[in-house]
Amino acid sequence: MEKIAKIISCKDITKVFDTGETKTHALRGVSCDIAEGEFVAIMGPSGSGKSTLMHVLSFLDRATEGGYFFRGKDTKDFDEEKLAFIRNQEIGFVFQSFNLMQRVSVFENVELPLLYDFYTKTTQNKEDKKTNKDRVMNALKSVSMEHRLHHMPSQLSGGEKQRVAIARALINNPKIIFADEPTGNLDSKSGLQVMHVLEGLNKQGHTIILVTHESRTAEHAQRILRIVDGKIVDDKRVHNQRSVDTDNILK
Amino acid sequence: MWSNIKLAVFLAIKTILRGDKGSLILTVLIMLVVFLNLLFVDAVFKGISTTMDEGKINYQYGEVTIEPRPGDKYIKNTNDVIDAIQDFYYVRSIATHLRTSATLKNDKYNDGRDVAQFGAGVVGIDPEIENDSIDLKSHIIEGKCLEKGDYGKALLGADIAGGYGSSPFPEDLEGVRTGDKITAIYGNDVVRDYEIVGIYKTKNFDTDSKMFVLQDDLNSVLGTTNESSEIIVRLTDKHLSQKALDDFAKINLSNYEISDWNEKLSFGATINKSFDMIGSILRIIGSFVAGLVIFIIIFVDIVNRRKQIGILKAIGIPESAIMQSYIIRGMFYTVLGIILGFLLMNFGVIGFFRGHPIDFPMGDMVPVIKREALRMSVILFVVAGLIGSLIPAIKEVRKKILTLMR
Ligand SMILES: Nc1ncnc2c1ncn2[C@@H]1O[C@H](COP(=O)(O)OP(=O)(O)OP(=O)(O)O)[C@@H](O)[C@H]1O
Ligand SMILES: [Mg+2]
């Protein structure tokens, strides 16, 4: 177990929100290692700092203090361009509120992260466009949304939106997927569909970090980090990992 | 920095096409109107000065004027000069003028009770060749033109006659009409009566304050024969005037002062300078307004789309591509406004005024778009649009992802 490569390693991370009048200590020294391929759930009461931790780990925000090594590299000196690169190529996001681009079709939403090629620093050419199409179609198939290509997000149900968001998250085949309460806005059946997709991605080797309130949802993970008041208070393996009963959700 | 331009274009097109059509049309309309306004004021100024210039050329100086050297009173051998220049291919016509001045009197009731007077220039012409050079015939507003053999008759400028609309002179002969008799008292105390055959108005006030008589009539007053005071040379194209000056300098005309319309229009030149100045100020104000419009449109749009921008940044779209997409939008509105504004000006407004010229005191005015002014307006407009979209783009897009996504 120690031999597996650490994709995330952080030490004594603190995050202070300073609004001028008040200082909120959202994270008070968080240390943890996450190995490649793990499925980790972060649990804790509201306001405990789960989202804040996720934002720091996924480069949506920076820690106030502490060390953060991503795939073995110190992230301290990463500039904006490097961070954009990581967010685009190595990370996928799934948010509670879906966060799809409005007025952009399902297909285009999923295609968006592909449009900028960080390696050649150019927008893709015609040839790439073809493979783009295949990749988008594959991503949409893997979440069973290939029949809604030209719909606008506003024409989709919550569960469908979330599955499109997942397709977008995995379009660049990222090492790691962050999901902040991905089932929070969904009914239980749609929620299970989403968890089923995440389980599948984990089986394919993607590292998954899932923030959730519900212990039933958390038990889909292999490991649960419990966070209270900005500190990790518990870090335990899940012994009988739940998995979605597919007969149940696919009607 | 511009390597991701295609992505920026993609984002811009999506937001323009899928955005609210009404506000798109409104924005372009505002830009169009601001640009049109800019072009229009400029074109009116240019139209006024062009009208004035044309008036001076057509009714006063011709394209080239030949005059005696300072100190000489007359061009001595008028016919020799005409012979020397008339065969140049670009010389369209030549007119010779004998000029002097006189005090004109109009005894209104023929009893000496009320006599109006006016100090006027008197020009002696040969009617047979005059109309090809100075076309007074088409500007007769009453009566007829001076003709061969009209001894003792005169054609009078409307500004002298009085009662023919606005004039820059405080006084006139208080209503001389065709058929009236007026008296001219010349500088050498010769006194002549003339019957007015017609009244003309060219709207070039230097011309409209003159009286035209037969050259032979004036010869008898001044005691001249083959002399003239000025030779008006009309060319086929006013832009050939410099060539004419060069050519005339080569044949021996060094006894005379030869100038072209460019040199003669010094008055127009000063007013042009003032117009250019006002035009520049208006251009700057107009561009500022345009920049402000773009700023507001882009700013409001960005603020309404903060979350979308946050999402784009979150999924790893570089800030530069997002900013560029907004600059492209700003440019889209600006350039569309410029193009439509120009088309409307060129084919709509100017076309209309060609059919219905504005009746200015100095002539019938049709707006004219100056190429230089157009270029300056376009450049300033584009720069304003660029700044107007750049500022909100930089200001907002650079914000933290979580701030934007909130
Ligand atoms: N931008 C901010 N400015 C100030 N305080 C903040 C900000 N974001 C979060 N906080 C505070 O930091 C603490 C942790 O917030 P966080 O969103 O991480 O909680 P959470 O565990 O995700 O809660 P929930 O389960 O309700 O989503 C809270 O007390 C919150 O009020
Ligand atoms: Mg949260």
C-alpha cells in the first residue's frame, strides 16, 4: 500500500478567509495523502470545511499556508497558466449545482475543455476536430446521454445535467475527479445513477474525491475522511464498500 | 497570447449568436448612430468648405488666374497671353476681365430724395466668351444675361441690388430691379448711367457684389484697348492646376503673376483649419461615447455572466482566451457599427442630400466624406471599442474562480 504513487499529498494546510472585519479559519491544519486510483469520500457537518479543502486540492483556490504536493510536485510555484493546464488536463470537476455553460449545447459543453490544446498552445485543427467528436460521443455514451446532443442545459433534468457535467469532467481523461455533493440536488434514483458512473470511472483507474453529507453515499468510497471544524478527525477504510445495484436504477 | 484566438472566436460567436438578439441589435444601432453622427458633422463641414471653394473657383478665380505683377495696372498684351496658353490640352476656356470700382447710386424715386449707394467692383466682360468661364447665365434670378451689343447696360449682383435674400453686406441699393436705371461714378470722375438687364446670384459673395458691363463700355471709361486686369483660365480638371502653373512658367509669361485656386483659397484654408479642429474635437467626443457604450455593454454582460466565466476558468480555459472573446465581441459591435454607419452615410444620407442640397448662404451644400477624416474616425472608434471592452474584461476575468462562480 505504501508503494502506490501518491497523487495528492498535503501537510498542515490552513485556509483563512479574511473579509477585513472577520477572519474565518476554514481549514486548521489538514494533512493527508491520497493514492492514485483511490475513491475517497470527505464527510463532515455543514461549515466544517469540506468544500474549502476540495477547492484547495483542485486548484480552484489556494491554501493560506501549508504544503501541497500534486503528483509529487510542490504546487507552491505553479503559475496561473500551469494551474489552468492542470485543471484542464488532469482534473475533472463535478459540482452540486452542475455548472454547465448556458446557451451552449450538451455536445459543446462537453467539447469545451478540448478546444484549447495546451501542448501545442493552439486551437485544434480539422483532424483533431474529428477525434474531438468521437471523444465527446464516447464521454456522453459513458453517462448514457448520447441521445441529448443538441439539447440546451435548460432542457435537461437535474440528473441529466449532472451526467453531462460528468461527461465534461472526464473528456480529457483526467487522473482525478473531484465531486462536491454531486448528488445533493438530485432525487435518489438520479443520485444512484451518478454514483454508478463514478464507481465505473474509479474501476477504470480514475482517482475520485467525493464530498458528501450522507453516509450512505460516502460508503460507495473505499475510504472516508471525516472533517470537523477544519480538521481531519477520522480517516478510515470502508470495509463493505457499497456498490450501486444496477438492476435497480436502469429501470 | 493570441494562439488561442480561435477558441476566443468560438466563445464570442456563441455568446453573440445565442445572446439576446434585441440587445445585440440595440448595441449595433447605438454604435451605428454614434459613428454616423461623427461622419455626418465632419461631412457637413467638408461640404461647406467644398461648396465655398467651388464657388470661388467657378465664379471668381477659375482654376488658374493670371494677373499683372504688383505695380503694373494691367496685363498689357492680353491677346498674346491667350495665344500662348490656349492650346494646352487641359485649358477648357479663357476669359479676360477688365476691373475697376465705382460708386453705384440708385435714385429710388428719381427726385433725389432717397438715393441708395454702394461701392462696388465693376467688371468688363466679353459676353461671347464669358459664359464658358464664369457661368453667370445659369444664375440669373431676374431678367437676362448680358449680351453682345448691350452698350449702356449692366448685369447686377443680387447683394448689390438688395431684396434677394441674405447678404453679408450691411447696405445695398435697396431694391434695384430689371429695367431700372442706376448711376456709376468711377474713380476718374467719369459718370455713366446703366440700365439693368438682369440680376444674378451665385452665392459666392465676392461675385455677387459686382456689376458686369461690356468690356468695350469699360474701355471707354478707362481709356484702355487690349489691356485686362485678370485672365481667368478654366481647366478640364482642377487637379491639373499645378501642371498648368509649371507649363505656364516654361513659356515666357514671367511678366505676370500666375496663381492657381489653391493659392487663391487662403480664406477657405483658414476656415478649413477651424473646421478640422472642431471635427477633431467631435471625433474625440464621439469616440469617447462609443468607448463608453462598449464598456457598459461588455461590463453588464460580464457581470451577468460571472458564473459562466468562473466555470470556463475552472475547466481550464485560459484567462487570455476568455478576455479575447470579450474583446472580439466589443470589436464586433464596433466594426459592425462602423460599416453600417458608413454605408448609411454614403448611400443614404449623402444620396439624399445630393437630391436635396442644403441651401447655405455660400452655396448649395452636399455633405462630403473626407478620406482622411474617415480614416481618423475609424481608427479612433476602433481604439475606443478596444479600450471599452478591454477594461471590463481585464477587471472581471482576472477575479478568483470561486469569487466568479459564487
Ligand atoms: N469565501 C468565503 N469567505 C468567508 N468565509 C468563507 C468563505 N467560504 C467559506 N467560508 C467559511 O469557511 C467555512 C467552511 O466552509 P465550507 O464551504 O468549506 O464548508 P462545507 O463543509 O463545504 O459546508 P457545506 O456542507 O454546508 O457545504 C464556513 O464557516 C464558511 O462560512
Ligand atoms: Mg460545501
